Amino acid sequence: MNDPQDPYDPYAAQQQLIGYDAYGRPVYGQVTAQPVQPVPPPYGQQYGQYPQYPQYEQPYPEPQPPDPYPGPYPGPQDHPQWIPHQAAPQQQPAQAPAPAPVPLPVPEPRRAAPAESAGGVADAPGGRDYRTEQFAFIDQPDEDSEDVIDWLAFTESRTERREEARRRGRNRVVALAVVLALSAVGALGYLWYAGGLPFLDGPGQAKGAAAAAGAQKRDMIVVHLHNTKRGGSSTALLVDNVTTAQGATVLIPNTLGVPKQDGTATSLGKAVEEGGLGTRESLDTVLGTRIGGTWRLDTPFLERLVELVGGIEVDTDAAVPADEQAKTPAVAQGPKQSLTGAMAVAYATYRGRGEPEAKQLERTGRVLYAVLRKIPGDPGAAATTVESMGQILDPGLDAKNLGGLLSRIGEHAKVAAYRTEVLTVKPNGGLTDEAGRKVVKEILGGSFNAAQPGAAPRVGLKDATGDEKAQVAAKAALLNGGYGFVDGGKADRTAAATRITYQDQAQRDRAVDVAKTLGLPETAVQKAESPVNADVVVVLGKDYKPS
């Protein structure tokens, strides 16, 4: 029972709940045999409306509007074409509590098929037709399409960027591989040219070997360092090998025997102390060289030169004590010692008690090497430095020539293309075999045919008789014959026969003339290695009889 004012009547027509009124009370109505047809919204409100929530029905059902299109549906020429997309929400009929006839289900509208007519309608299953206004249409906004396009463009551009990054990476790897390959080829080519490959000789090495085997151009001067405070001198040769681009300092002991102008022998030290006149020519005779000039360097000028170049650094092998009488400062022992001019002079002339002369010569060589490293590389600037010393030079060696030679040798010293050697001498003043091979031939380029054209040949004499009188007689015979005399000292052991040897085939005739001068047969002449650096060497045996 739904209302006290409306009692239940069992004989009344059967009713069912059809809705609620505005106050929430149930509303009942009679059951009809025909199902309630949903009323589509007006035509103007179908497009673009949002779905609304269902509302409560009125207490009484609204009358059904008559069908405005009885009979068959109009053709495409009567109505415009519409494409159905979504059906309007259908309202489900209310069910009565009591059994009642089941209403027929309302078929759902379907999407339009391609075969639909231009009027926007199609035949429904079972022969029932639907009207166009029964369908709702949804228009998709343009923003969605633009978003999709933007997303596709972003995805495509991102893929392209990735591909471009991969291409750049591959190009970089290829470029790096090419650079490494070219570097390796260049390094191998340089090593091959320089002869650095142990299994393959390059043209650079062959060129160097050819230059070493052939004639080489050398410029050299002799330097006499005079100690004005304590006395004594030190002699060195400064060599510039133009062919091999190397420099060298050859330190010569004062005990080396050299011939005087009258043919008699003397030591190098005595020859320098006596004024040095003809000393350069005597060294040429003994060593087979062609010295270009003589540089007399007194210790005050050496001190001045060191100051002009800004001081030097020397690896000192001994500590030099200060000498108040000579006014020389102390020099510390150790590597890379900074020396002033006075300290350089003190170290270059220092000779400890009991030390051989070679030790003092080595110190002189270290100072000369350090000074050469500080000489300007420009020949003009080097000549200015030499002129600033204020020294009166030898007429044959002016400041321009001396500065140019010092600058070239200094460039070799700066790149470590430099060597310093001490010429070893026997106690009797003669050269040792090692000195003849290593220093005279390799560094100085001394040869047995180095005498100038027209000059007297140099003849070396080595005594193997054990009789000093025989040696003096042979020496006098050679000097009287006009030959340049080279003292070869005494042999280690005596020999029965005299030998006259030469190395260059061009000197054979001179060797025969020497044999005739000494009254020896021609059979004593033979080609062989000479123990003395001279054009012709005489090893005097017991068979020699002075005339």
C-alpha cells in the first residue's frame, strides 16, 4: 500500500511502480501491453551534447507523440544524409511487482553500414526501421589530431637525431683510425730512414755510413788556455764536423811530443810556453790534421767570457778549495753547479795532489762545453760577444771567424751532438794505438795523406832496436832528407828486421825513397797498418846500421 488516503483495492486494475514524485513518493500506474517507446531528444539538441544523468519521471506518463512518418521511411531525396555514431541512452521500463506481460525489448541502434542509403537510414534486423533523429553524433576536437601529429613528428625527429648521432660516432671512429694509421706509418718511415729498425737499413743510415767512409769537412781551431796566476797551460782542439753536424773537444796532454821548426822534438807544453810559434803546424804534423787557427785564451779572458754569457752550469767532480793567495773562490762538488767567471777559472785549472794531467784536462773540457752551450746561435751576436772580451786575437783568427765557429759548435752542444775526448799519450810522448784509431781518425779525421800538396811527407819513427844511438842516427837522416819527423816512441819489443809501411797506395813511392834515405833495401817496404799517424812509418830493427 503506497498511501493511507488511497486504500488497496484488490478488484482494481493491476498497477505497477512507474516512478517517484517530487517528494520521493512512489507513483503507480496501469500496465499497458505496448512497451514504452523512448522519446528522442529534439533534433537541435542531439549534436554536441554531453550525456546527462537520468531524472525521475513525472507522476503521470507523458502521452506518446504520434509518429510523424507513418508508412515507409523517406528516401534520400527528402532528408539530408547523417552518419550515426552513438545511440542515445535508452530508458529501461519499470517492472511491476506483480506478474505482467513481458514487454518487447527495444533493439539497440547500430552503426551505419557502407551500404546505407544517402538518407542516413538502413534496414534494421527484423524489418524494423529507425529514424535519423534517434542517433547521436560525436565530433572529435581538432586538438586531439594535432597532438597525434605532434607526437608523430617528435618521434620521427627523435629517431633522426639518434641516427645522426650514430653516424657522427662512426665518422669519428673512422677518422681516429685513419689518424692512428698515418701516425704509425710516419713513425715507421722515420725509423726506417734513420736506420732505427734493426732488420732494415734506411737511406739515412746508408748516407751516414757513406759520409763516415768518405771525406768529411771539418773546421777546427786549437785553444791554449794560459793560467796567468799559477802558470802552466792546457791545450784543446774545438772541432766542427760540417758533414755529420757534430761537434767535439779533443783535449791534448802537454806531454805529447811535437817537432820543432829545426826538426828536433819537444813536448807540447814546452812549445806553448816558449811562445807557441809553429805549434799549430807541429800538431798538424803529428795528428795529420789541418787546423784553421790558434786561440790563445788567458784565464782573465775566460773569466770575462763566462760573465758575458751569464754564468754556466757544470757537473763538478771535485770540490775546489778557496785560495786566498791566488784569490780564487771555492767550488762545491755536485751536479749542475752554477759557476761565475772566477769559479769557472778555478775549476778549469784545478789539479788535485797526485792526480794525473788527464783529470785537470777533463775539468777544462767541462768548462769549455758549458761555455759553448751559452754562446749565442747567431754568428753576429757571437762575434759581438768575442769582441766584448777585449782580447787581442791571432791575426789569422779574427772576431768574426772565431764567433762564427763558436756559434756553430755551440749549436751542436745544445742538442747533445757533442763529445769530449782526451788524447792518450805514451810516457815517451807518442800516441797510443787507441788514440790513433779512436780520436785521430774518427774525430779529427787525421789521415796519412793529409799533408798539403807540395809539403814534405811525414815519416814516423818507432825504435825497435833497443839502441838509442841507432834511433838518433835514423832521426837525423830523415830530417836531413827533408821529411817531416813524427816521433813514434819505442816499441814494446825488439825486432830483427826493419819495416817501412804505408797505408795509402799513393805513398808507396815516398816509402821507397825513405828506404833509400836510410840505406835499406826496397824489400823492406810493404803496405800494412801503420802504428804511427804518419804518411810513412819506419819500425827500426836491429839490421839498421847507421852510415
